Amino acid sequence: MATQQGSPGVNPTISTGFGNKPSGKKTTYWKKNSERVPGSIKPVYSARYPPSEIANQAPSTHKSKSKRGDSFADFDSSTSDVWEINDDELLAMSSAQQRELERRSSGEFDESRGGTAAEARNVSYSEQGSVKDSSLLSTQGLPNRTQDGVEAPRPTTPIRSAATSFPPQQREVGKLGKFSEVLSHPNTDLDQLRKLSWSGIPQQVRAMAWKLLLGYLPANTDRREPTLERKRSEYVGFVDQYYDTRHDPQHQDMFRQIHIDIPRTNPLIPLFQQPVVQEIFERILYIWAVRHPASGYVQGINDLVTPFFVVFLSEQVGDNVDVTEDFDVSTLPKESIRVMEADTFWCMSKLLDGIQDNYTFAQPGIQLKVNQLKELIQRIDKTLANHLVSHQVEYLQFAFRWMNNLLMRELPLKGTIRLWDTYMSEPEGFAIFHLYVCAAFLQKFSSEVKRERDFQGIMLFLQNLPTAHWSNDDISLLLAEAYRLKYMFADAPRHFNQQVKR
């Protein structure tokens, strides 16, 4: 088994049928067998591989020359053995457990018990954190390797046992510490920030992380304050310049549509029914539309404002306040309202820059993605695809909203915010990775859809999916499946009629 460290939060298991066929030239895994076997086990410090063997091991003559387009090769090169210790697992161990592991790993063992260093490594930690000898469990009924030359099966890794039983609150504290360390560095390592963010961002640092991941703030800490002051002042200038034109003949129809759509935005959440909040949304959407005449305002863009607004409002009022319930935004100082409004505008603009073809005339970006979703489902769930076709269900009839609103109408707001943590850490997450999330989302309800026996039943179910109570764990499982699909098809050049931009 191999666990991927390149993309946090996902531990896909690779089972391979690839042979070890030597080849003189580099090929992708999807076309021909190659010299490397994906998911192969690397020598790890253990009873089987003493330190002296690993240190004296001759270096491999094979050098991986991964092409930019071969993402499976990138995935393979980033995998490592499941027995390697990562930071998350070490955080899950008490200091006493870490010292015990280091002592035993270094070869120290109580000889009075008749043990050996090899036996000392067969150690497991109970859920209560106590250490117990599991050498008898791991070799029960088998001859000892050191005496008879027969290798006993490897025991379950003790570190993973400890990690799974560690309290979630303490894991979150450790995760927050990692984020704080990365964000406090004079020059933030954005690659490291993306890796940490993939599996979710702690609420305390989410606002800063989003601003950095979207490119709104520079990585250099010294430049952040001047950048914020300049961008916020620039937004105030836009309000002074454009907002008074909303009743001009050429803009009044667009503003009227915005004014109608705002109350429909998350109507069940009290926060968005406050007049001061609706005025903020009107200014943000109108100014963005006037500054982007190629698309203008399109229904659906109004939903994209809400996650940013909630995150930046939480930053102003404190992390322990649920702003979506009954928090009164009008009680905030005007300067705080101006700050979060400007930050929301710029971050929403950054997001839309990457998917603007979704909102230009005839919305070609959405049309393309819906067709790609159809082809993807035909490959991963043929019976579901045939069921939809047999009942004359067109993907545009239900998936258009998924692409237009980025699943915001299908998921709870907190689930959307968690989803966006991963989107911002993925290359072109809103444009490309979202497609695989939609495929995983549809496949999640495959059995329920196939139980419906007519067009009306299928459409009613797909438009009212049972996701109202989804938690972050449900979102994480959805993202894990989307990640698997992405790497399953990433190097298949004929996957779509038009190859996805990489």
C-alpha cells in the first residue's frame, strides 16, 4: 500500500497490473508499461531493512524524467510507503510515545526480557496511549524469521493506530499550528499552503489563506498591508465612480435583475435577509458587472458572493460567532463593513477571472463542462448513463445549475466553504476539478437515481438531493472520490472530445 503525500487529505490505494517491462524511452502509464511500477514499496527502516542495508544500498540507475503532461507519473513520484512517519501522525502521538518509538527504533531494548531490536519494532499503541509488545500477535503460528529464515507478516503500523484514536480537537490544534507557522513566514510558501489547505483550512486562518491562495495578497508579509490599503481604496473609488450610474438607461435592466436576485440568495439564512447585507451585495455585483461588460451580470453569480462574505465577516467579528444565524451586521463599525466588502469584491473577481467563460454570451464554458460530465459518467457508471438516456433525461436539465452555481444550491453553506478550501488549493480547481467533483456527486446518488422509474421522478430527486445535513466528513469523502477520478483520467488524451486544458 502507498499513501500519497503530494495532495493532503487523500490516501488512495493503488493496485496495479502494470508489468516491469524495460523501455528505452519515456511513456505515460496509460499507453505502455514503463520501468517504474506505480505504488511500489520503497526500502524503509525496519527489521527487514536494517540501517546498514539502506545506507549501503546502491543508488538506482533509473532516473524519472516526468513530463509535464504525465500527471500520473507526478502522482507516482509523490507517493511513499505507508510506514513512513509524517507530521500529522507524529502530532497524534504523545511525547512519551514518541520517545518510546525513538528509543526502540534506535535499537535500544531491554535485553533482560530476552528481546531483540527486531522484536522491539513490533510495537502497537492502544487507544489509551499505552505501549504493548505485539511481537507474539504479529508472528503467532509462524516460525521466527531470525531463527528459521521465514519472514513474519508486518504488523499494523502503530503510528496509524495512534492517529486514528487521537481526539479530533487536538488534531485541529496541531493543524492550526502548521498553518500558523506557514502563514507567519516572511515569504509564505504557497505550495506548502496548498498542500495543507487541500484537506480543509481551520476557521481561524481561513480568511488569510483564501486571500493568499487566490492571489489577492502577495506571499511577502511586508507587502500585504500596502496591498490591502491600495486595493480597498481602489474599491471605494469604484463605488464612487460607478454605483450612481445604476439607474442609467443602459444599466437599469441589469441592476433591476440584481435587485430581484439578491433576496433569493440563501433565503433560509437570516444573515442574507438583512437590508445592509443586501445593499453590500448589490454594490459588489453591480460594480463587477459594469467592469466586465463581456459577460455582465448573469444569474448565479450572486451565489458566489456568499462564501467570501461569510468568511470575511467571521474575520471581523471573531471565529466563535456563527454569523449565519442572527448576527446583526449593522452593529459593526463602518470601516469594518468597508473592509470586508472590498475583500469580498476582489476575491470574487479573482475566482470569476478563471471561469468567466461560464458567464459570457451563451455560457459556452458551462455547455462544455456539462458535455464533459456526460462523457465522464458514461465511462465510470455505464448503467447510470443508460438509465438517464432511457428516460430522456438531459444533463443540461440538472447539471447546468451545478456548473453555474458551483454546487452551492445543492450543498449547505458550510459545506460549500469546506469545498472551496480544496478548490483553491487545486490547480484550476473551480474550472477543472469541479467537473470531477460533479461526477463524483452524481455517482454518489447513482443507486437512488436508478430506482426512479420515470422522467419526473428522476428530475425531482436530482433537483432536491438529500444533502441538507451533510457534514465536512461527507464533503471530504466526495473530494476524495473526485481526486481518484481526476487521476484515473488525467493522462487519457481521448477522455473528452476536446482535451481538458491542463
